[in-house]
Amino acid sequence: MFMPTSSTRRLAYLGLLVALAVVLTRFASVRVAIGGIEGVRLGLGHFPLIMAGVLYGPLAGAAAGAVADITGFFISPMGPYMPHFTLTAALTGALPALFLAVMRPRRAGAPSLARLAAAIALSQGIVAVILVPYFLKALFGLPPAVTVPPKVVEQAIVIPSYALLLHLLLRRLTGLVPVWERPDLARNPTGSR
């Protein structure tokens, strides 16, 4: 079975997702500068954070996002450390899981493609389209008229990609179901035996 049953395995999988997020974000993304500051980043870097939140819950997703951002900063800094972007990385991991929990149907099982797309769209809309441009304005003086349109185009590409990829993984890999939706964990939410 793919889903870890112990907290040690869960921590190991989260570590793997954090490492994957760091590599995909820092080294395997296309970056477009706006006014000398990174304005758009196309890639799968946020996908492991979203996956961590969906599989292990909002707190795990938030922790994975924060750890990935801080680790990525120390490995490959892109200017001074800004805790604002650690917050956005944490929200990227936590919000989809929260929205999925709110939109949860009565039956347990993997979320539908529509639920995944809606949860990812809501969270990315808040984080990438609203918060990141707000922080770019507050920190660097970049006007939202310059930063928001590229973010909307970026999200029009990544939201369907993330939703479809996560949907396929949840459907194809046995046991890869969000922790809170697994019937065998309803009585034992920690997953320990």
C-alpha cells in the first residue's frame, strides 16, 4: 500500500515532497522578471506543496510549504529573505486541503476532478493572484496593474495542470487518498496501528 501508516513514514513522505518542491521551484521553473523582480514563475514547484496538504492535511501542507521556502532560500537565495513569501508558500500547501475539507461529500474517497480544480483555483486565486502581488507592491513598489495580469495568465495554465495531475495520481495509485477521507483512519486518525 502506498499510503504511509506510521508517523515516521508520513514524515519521510513529507520530506520527499519538500525536497521535490525545492528542486522544482528553484531549478526547474521558467522565471519571468517584471521590473527586476521575479513576477511569474511557471513550473510544478507548488504542486508537491498542494499534494502534501491534500494527502496529509492543512497543517502538514503549511509546514511543507514553509520548510520548502526556507530551505530553498538557503540553497538558492533570490535576494534577501522575506517572511511574506514563506507565508504564501505555507498557504499554498494549506488552503487547498482546507477548501477540500469544506467541500467534502458524504462518502469517503478520492476527491473528484471538479473538487480538486475548485479547491486549487480558490487557493491559488487568494495566494498567487491577490497576496503575492500585494506583497510585491508593499515590498518593492510594483503596481498591481503590472503584476496581477501575468499572475492570472500563469494560474490559467497551472491550476488545470495541478488539478489534473493530482486527480490522476489519486485515481491511479492505490492507497493514495487524503488522510481524513480514508474510512480505515476514521476511528484512528493518527494512522498508527
